[in-house]
Amino acid sequence: MDRILRLQALYALLLALLLAAPAPASAQTLSFEEAAAILGASCGKDLDDNCRGVNLDPTRLKDCILRNQDVVSAQCKADYPRVFSAIQQRAAARAGVFKVCERDAAKLCGGAQKAEALQCLASAKRGVSIQCSKTIADAGYR
């Protein structure tokens, strides 16, 4: 039961990071599910052992892992920054996709609103700029 709560806290943390204002997007992003699975596998035991009783919101989880870094597993230490960086990249791509793809949407999607324009661009076979196409992929929409 406690492990389930910890995993739910990891999901909540990743969702919060996904909605945060992150660093610029680049190559490799992870889906929310992939990130939670990686962190659950590599940091779950560390959280159970070292963060018991801590309300695992994003800030407290990060603080707990940093505070206990001397006893946190090597795998958790390796995965934690990599996973959060990838999630931040995905969030940045999602936050900027409409700005990056504005011209493409106007050209290809005939004045469609954001959700419809995104669907139009994600399914377009031709005419989408390289940067827009990359941002859509980094955001996880394609």
C-alpha cells in the first residue's frame, strides 16, 4: 500500500513538472508513464527507505533525494536527473508548440483553433516545417 502511494506521488511529481515552465526543448523526451516507470523502478526503494513520512510533492521529493544522496542508490542518482531533464524538455515542447508551429498551422490548417490545428499538423504528411515537426515529436503528439 505504501509503495502504491509512493508511485502515485511520483506520478503527481511528474505531472507537476510537466506543467512547469521548463528549459528549452531538445532531442529525447519521455512520456509521463515512461518517466514514472523509470523512477519507480530505480528510486522506489530509496523513497521507501529514506523519505518515509515525507509529503512527496515535487519540491519535497527533490529535497529528500538530495538530502539523502549519500545513501540513495547509484541507479536512482543516475536516473533522477536524466528523467527530470527529459520531462522538462517535453514540457517545454508542449508549452512552445503553438508558437513554433503558428505559421505552419495558418498555412496548412485553414484557421483551425489550437487543438484542431495541432491534430492537423501532427497528421500532415507534407508541408510541416522541420522545427515544427520536431517540436510536435518532442511534445509527444506524434
